[in-house]
Amino acid sequence: MTLYQASTGILETHVTWQDVEEDMQKALGTEAVFGPNKKATNIGDMKGFMSRIALIDPDWQSSEKNENLPTKFAVKISSQLAHVALSNVIGMDEFSEEKLENMSTFTKKFHNQEVEAYKCLMKFDHPDIPYTKVYALKPFLNDTDLKGYMIFDFVSNVYTMGMHQSIPAEDLSQLIRGVATFSALGESLNPEETQLFGGPEFLETGLSEFFGEEQLEKLMGDNGKLKLEAIIDWQGVSRLSVGMCLARVLAGCLSAKDRREHGLSLLSLYHKTFTEVHGKELFSLQELQDAYNLHLPIKAMILVPLILPFLDAQTSEEEKEKYHDENVAKLVALMEDVLIVHDYNLKKHPEFMKL
């Protein structure tokens, strides 16, 4: 049995109804059980490629009169089943069994990092870092364990956005503030806690497995506003440079116009927030900009080939027509800016660029 083969559990994973029921009973302090009409609905298709997300309707039975049990909740199950969908969307050949086997270690590591990230979130409990209520966190315990999952409160009013849609810079500022706060509080972790999150070696492994040479060759709210209800995907938490994170966010989330006009102000917001929460300046704004510039080319190299295939695969003809020009403009601007940034990097960091 493997993470990339369908099983008999919830949404074809190895996680069973009994696993989830027992965890929820423990979390809620109840003896109520799931009923015969319990149901699991897949709400994660095309929204991630390292997990299956199930919306659970438990059909509670035998509950006490004064018990206020959740009528719905979500279970995020670490799985490689979605990798097949990814390969179809971006036009790759189906991942080989050997590659999927190699990815298993990577997938488990990502999941366990997210488990640790949620432990940190509950420890920090900071109002500027919104996150969903956690009922249970189950890491992979060893190399043969195939059950890694997390159980959360269900956020019902989520506005789902495709990869082809941009987030206004004003709305993105909430996320930047939350991520900066989390990063600053992370400085308080001891060395043992810090080592639970991947560093540069983890990035190198990930890029070689997911975006090796062969793959890259083939790829080449209120008042109309959105409110950040919760940051819900923490599996990418790492010990890498913040430049990598901000390059991914600004290049992936903003339109070309917003990135060019508001990118610097968002970097400044990150620097200001981090410094205030940490209590002293750990790096200058210029150093943050340089870190962003150094990481932008590689993030763009990964992002640029993906956006239009995702647009073609996930949307109606009306949606494709609506977003096509905006996405083309975004990609052209990214490629133009990467050339400028790369030239800047070569001049300012000649020794680094030789590595």
C-alpha cells in the first residue's frame, strides 16, 4: 500500500471513519457517534496537489441534549492521489511509480511540517494570524505509516479563487501582515523546534522531484472586499529565506499592475510588521528587497508555465475569455521583470550568482 494508490478509506485514502470519529470524540469530549447517513464530500479538487480535503457531515447520533456538536467539519488528508490530476492539467506525462515513490517521503515531510506549524499557531495564538479551529492533528509516525491528517472547523463562506485570478494588493496586505507576524514569532522557537521545518536542502529535493530538467523542458468580503478569515495552508513553512516566500506571494497572487505599483509597499509592510513584532530590526528593508529579487527568477520560472494551463483546465469558455488577456499580461510582465531583476542581481551579487 502507498499514498499514491487508492484505498478503502475516506475519499479513497487510508484514513477511516473510525479514525476520524475517535479523534472527534476525544476533541469534543463526547460519546456521540457518527450515524448511518454520514457523508464525506471532496472539496479539494484542483485546490491543492498533496492532499484530499473532505467536508464531513457526521450525522451525529446518541448526543446529549446540551451538547453543541459541529454539524460539519473538514478533514485534510495527506495523499498523492491528486498528483495524477496535476500531471493532466499541466500537460505532463503521468508520474512514474518510481517518481511517486520518491515523492512519498517529501509528501510526508510536508504534512508533518504543517502539523508542527499548527502547533506553533496555537502556541502563539496571535490575533493577526487567523487560522481555523483545530480538532485533531495526526502526523505520519514512521516510514510505513499511511495515515496523516488534520481535522478542522469548516469555514463555510470561503471565496475560492483559481490560479488564474489575482488578489487586489489591498486585500493581500492582510496576508502579508499575518505571515510577517508568524515569521517574527518564529524567532522565539528553540533550535529543536526550528529543525522540524525544512531548510535549503528540502527546497533542493523538492525542486528536483517536482520540477526536474525533464519537467521544466515540458512546461517551458464586505463592500466588495475580501476579508482574511483564516490562513489555511501551512505545509510550506520552512527555514528558507523570506525572499522565497514573498516572491511566491507577489508573483503568484498579484496582477502585473498591482505587483509593479504596490510590490515595494507590501515588502515594506512585511518589514515594518516583522520588526514591530520581533522588537528590533533583524534585517533592513534593502536586504529584504535584495532577498526578494534573488528569488523572483526561480519562482517565476515555476509559475509562468502553469497559469495558462490551469486557466484552460478549470474554467468555462466565458471564464477563459474573461481572464485570458489579464493572464497573458501578467506572464509577459513577469518575464520582462525577471530579465531586469536578473541583470540587477548579476551586478549587485556577482559572487552569489556564481554559486
